[in-house]
Amino acid sequence: MVDRDGENGIWWLKEVEEADWRVSRKMASPWLGQQSFGSEAVAMNNKGFRRGSFQSSTSDEDMVEIAGGALDFSITDDDPPLDREMLGGFSLYNGGGMNGTSQMMDFLEEPLPGVGTYEDFNTIDWVREKSRDRDRHREIASKSKESTWALIHSVSDAFSGWLLMLFIGLLAGSLAGLIDISAHWMTDLKEGLCMSGFWFNHEHCCWNSNEATFEDRDKCPEWESWSQLIIGHGEGAFAYILNYFMYVLWALVFSLLAVLLVRGFAPYACGSGIPEIKTILSGFIIRGYLGKWTLIIKTVTLVLAVSSGLSLGKEGPLVHVACCCGNILCHLFTKYRKNEAKRREVLSAAAAAGVSVAFGAPIGGVLFSLEEVSYYFPLKTLWRSFFAALVAAFTLRSINPFGNSRLVLFYVEFHTPWHLLELVPFILLGIFGGLWGSFFIRSNIAWCRRRKTTKLGKYPVLEVLIVTAITAVLAFPNEYTRMSTSELISELFNDCGLLDFSKLCEYVNDFNSTKGDNLPDRAAGPGVYTAMWQLALALILKVFITIFTFGMKVPSGLFIPSMAVGAIVGRLLGVGMEQLAYYHHDWTIFSGWCSQGADCITPGLYAMVGAAACLGGVTRMTVSLVVIMFELTGGLEYIVPLMAAAMTSKWVADAIGREGIYDAHIRLNGYPFLEAKEEFSHKTLAMDVMRPRRNDPVLTVITQDSMMVEDVEAIINETTYSGYPVVVSRESQRLVGFVLRRDLIISIENARKKQDGIVSTSIIYFTDHSPPLPPSSPSMLKLRSILDLSPFTVTDQTPMEIVVDIFRKLGLRQCLVTHNGKLLGIITKKDVLKHIAQMANQDPDSILFN
């Protein structure tokens, strides 16, 4: 391999090396025929894909399956794509005239658009991108000593990353505040309208009322229900039916608007976005997924989807929104606009900012990005992620969307310490979380697969309307399902005090005084028993309706529904423990720490632990989950219960199935994601995986100095491979390098247009020196500059566990296989993924991006 960091002083060597690190157009092995995906998708023969030239980066005909539906790319070119301006390398056309002299086109004077860039559904070349960034940095550092202006440029280049993080934090925080305020208002709009100002939600409307009492602070004359507005009164069966009808009608209107906007303007705005962001951060390119249209439509439709009352949350989609902000703002800075690896560092930080504003947890956001979504997370990215999360949280706090100086609606503080024996119910909650997480993942994946493989996927609007109608009809009679899920979680987390008048706090108060803030355990009143039945019914609805909601063609997050299920179970268990301690405080398990009249059990704490357990069971988060939850509660002393529940839920869920919900959706959609957390323990060799195999067509190669332009064009037209090994001769099979189909097409087309004497019979040379030509021969075409002289190679006896590690840690897209120095075959990322699936007794053909 060429040493890219060598200091040899030859000015052109660095540029030649840079140009040599060419990337695959579609990373297909040159014999995979019509089977490819993602970064190898040149060979895809599906109707939705087009096998065009390098100019077919976007097309009305391009289609891709995202989260279960066919999406049209006709509008995805909504902003400069992830790679369009990345003109790495340079092109040389060395064509001898009649006298054999050569003319060289200098990359610096006349860069050739398209050479070295990536097309849609490509995997980036991490090694080349990092090499280019090091070269750029060395050049700036060397020039900084020459003049004051160069020094200023060097300082501004170093500071640009922090400035970009500032912009991302400000924009993500502002959008999160806008989404929170709008969703709160539109959720209340389903039930009524504020007469003193239609822009006020229910809570803010009654804040300004002089007639609202503390006990009935949500009832004031300024707020009128739809029955009061239409028929003049809010009591009676007809008024109830009218309010019921308006609730369902508004829910259907909101969900219909959401699905129509997604379908018509930004198909990528559906779902949570986290599976796709994980794939993008691993190096895959999905143009338009982080574009401005996606950002606008996702922001608007997220408000509509949450307001419709569907069993979904805004927290997951906020990560997608923040990453859209990061990608768009990258275009302000050349360093990030022209380098895909650097851009992915920014997107990792943006994901942290998204979780920061979703939960009001800056540290948890950084850990979430590190643990759950990022593929490459250097220490520098950790610091910048922390800064972006800090700015985003500060911006949201300045907006104060809920009017209580908190970043989330369900912030809560507990004051009662927990006892060691309570770890038993906490672990039981962890077991439930793991069981429910596994049940949900299997059920949801089965439903999404059915959606993809049946006619159901052809009617996304009808599906959304049916699920919305069922949800609204079943939710309205129960006050705990009628309220928004965030309000439900806030209610369940609440630690009942003397000033709380909800049903969950209707206890029998038979004490005369209380010391401090803590109330003693009390007997449950009729309101608590009513709330228990209503919560049990709400639990059944949430458990089953979420399965069908997640994955529909509207923005849908999974954090909040998962937390709601766990919080309901936790609250039910907490109230049960509280009553058990109250009536049986003389039992052995309570006698040592729970005397009569003491405040022993906090049901809200059980709800919080249950929420963490269920969220952990679905996503398999551990460290980041615990930090997010304790940042929500503002107390450190509950870390141990949260850790116990999170680890138990992960262990139980992993025992049933290893994949979290996001990894399962990545596999369902066939994204080319090579999981870095899983070990490859099978004893296979590179020769077992490489192509071609026995009875396969011979490996298509290009010779370095004996093929004419028409020969190469014939290979390009007859095959759909992404690149071709270059050898000394077909007989020797000695490897020279690897050339990409995209670069060949661009170079030959431009040479025919701009270089005199290039005809079909011109010889193509990939060598340093071309022999003198006779006067009658046509001009030669020298294409050494587009040749990768240092492709990664392994021998045929290399263990596959080493090959898999190389692909994971270096971000490779293909690796050539040699035997005694001679080219034998090739292994692509797709081959690795198919082999891993085969070893896991899965269908290897499922590793096909479609």
C-alpha cells in the first residue's frame, strides 16, 4: 500500500495518490450479474432502478423501498447532495498525436466533474476520505507560515467545526420548540378552542382566567369545548357524542394531511429515521434523506402526526430533524461540504443535539449518539457533540415551550429514598420490559414485512386513516388515552402531593399533619381504583395499536409509546406495592424499613423505572438510557434502580432475540449496514466467500496496456459491475490496480469530446510510460490517474473473521483476493453481509437493498 503520510517532498505525488483512491460507483463485484444493492446497486435490475451513465444520479424513475413503501426520487434532489461537490482526484488524458507527444490536463486547472464522487446508494470510501482530509489539513498547516492571510485561514478552518455546532444547536433547538408549542396547541384543538385567543392551548388559556380554581385549573369559561361552541352547552349525551365526533374528525384531518404531505413532497419524512441515519452514518448515501424538503415536511407532519393522537412520539423523528439541520448547514463550510467522512462526524453531533432537545438531556444525547447511532465517533466528535447538545438544550430552554422552565413535559423530581428490597419489583419491571420489547419487535417486523409484501403497502393513505380512526374511537372514552402520550407519562411519573387532584392522587387522608414534603402512605380512594382500571385498558390499547402504528407513512417515534407502556405497568405495580405496605406494614419484608405512617413507596418512581425498562427492551440502550432517565428526574440516587431495570430488560430481550428495533428495521429494508457490535466466530476463509466461484463466469478484468477504447466500452455496456481489476495481462493475472466504472465512463466521454485523435481504436494505457506510437496509429488515452494503485488485498487463505474486521474498521467496499501474487477474486461488502446472514441461518438473498 502506498504510504499516504510519507513526507517525500514531491509536489505531485500527493495529488496522484489522492486521485488514485477512486471509489466504486455501486460497489458490485464484477460478476454478481443482476444482484446488487445499495453501494452495489449498479447491477440492480428492478424496475425502479435505472442502469444509466454517470449522469443518472437522480431521476424520476429512481425508486427505493424505505420503511415499507415505494418512494419516488423525483424530488430528492432538493439540495446539494451529500457528495455532488466532492471532486476528489484529477483526470489526465495523455494522448499522443501523430508524433507521439503527450498532452496532460491538470486537475487544478480543469477539474473534471464527477470523477471521484459518489452516486446515490453508494457506500463512501472511509480510507480515501480520511486521507484527503489529512492532505488538506497538511496543506493548510504548511501555508499558514507563509502569510498572515494564510494564518487567518488556518485559524478559521480550525474554528469552523465549533461554529457549525453552534448553528446546528440553535436551529435544532428552535425547531424543537416550534414543534412542541404547535403540537400542544393542535392536540388541544381536538377538544375545544380558547375564546380569549385561539392561539392559546387549553392550559395557557386558563392561566389568564380569573375564574379558574386551583382544584379545577383546567376548567375556565374562556375555554369552550366543541359542543359548547356548536350547540351552546357541554352537558348531556348529545354534547358528549358531538365532542366525540369532533375529536375523531380532527384526528382524521391531521393524519390525512400528514400522510398526503409525506407522500406528495418528501417520502423520506416517514418513520422515525433512526435506522436510516444509522445506515448513513456507517457510510451509505441516500440522497435527499437529509435534504431541505425532508426537513420542512418532517417538521410540519411531525406536529400533525403527534396531534392526531396516534400512538407515536416526536423524540425519534427529532433526531432526523436535527441531522437534516446538520447536513444542510454543512454546505456553509467547504471542509464538510466536500468530505463525506467529515460530514458524518457532524451528523453524529447533530443526532446528539436531537436527543438533547427531545428529552432535555444533553449528556444522554451525546451518549445516545455514541452508543446507538454512530459508526465512527472520534474524541473530537465527542466534544463537539457535547457542545451542540448544550447549545440545543439552552435554545429550547430559552423558548420555554411548556411555560414551566422545563425542556420536556414529563420532567419530575422525587424526594423519597428507595430501599434495597425494592430492587425485586424493579427487576420484575426489567423482565417485563425485555419480554414486551421482544414481543413488540417481532410483531412489528412481521406486520411491516406483510406491508411490504402484500397489497397493503400500496394504500398508505388508507392504512393511516384506518389506524387513526381505530385509535381515536377507542381513545376518547378513556381520559388516559384521550390525553397526549407525553401528558400521560407526566401524570404517571407524578409524585402525589397535597395539591394534586387527579384521580391517581385520590387517597384517603386520615392524618392531621405531615412533616416536610413527603406524605405518608395512605389508603387508596375510589378515584385510584377507577384510575387503575382505566390504566389497564389504556395499557392494552397502547400495547397493540403501537405495533400497527410504527412504520406507517407518517413521522413516528417509538420512544414515547414504549415509555408509556412501561410507565403504566410501573404505576400499577407501584400502587400495588404502596397498598401492600400500607395494609401489611408488619410483614417481615416491610417491618425493617416501612413503619406505619411512613412514606415508603413512591409509585411515580416505579412508573419511571418501568418506562426505562420498556424503552431499553425495545431499543437495547443501556448507558445512554439510564443517563437520559436520571436527567429527566433531576436526581442521582435513582441510578441503581434504573441500571438494574435497564440491564435486566436488555438481558431478557437479548435472550429472546439479539436485534433491537432499529437493527431489525435495517435488516428488514436490506440496508448495507455491517454491525460493529457483533462478533464473527465462524471458521471460514476468504476463498469460501470470494467471487467468482466454481461454475461462475470468469472474472472480468482490464489489461494495463493492450485494450482499445471500444474494448473497454464493450465491457462497460455488456456488464453492470461497479469496477474492474486492472492486470498486467490476462495470462499473468498480476494485479496492477482497480478502476471504477463511473470514472471510466466519465474519462472516456470527456476524452472523446476534448482530446483530438481519440477514436474507438485508441489504446488505453494505465502505465506510467507509454511506448512511442507509429505515425499512422490513433492517439492513445492514458488513464493512470483514475487507477487505484493500492487496492486492499488479502490472500485466499485469510480467515473471514479478519476480513470482516477489515471491512468494519476501515469502512471498505471491496477487497481483492490473491494467490501467490496473482489475482484470484474479489469480496464486496455485499458478499460479507450475505455470508454473515448465511452463517446465521438467515436468507442470504435478504441482503438486497430494495
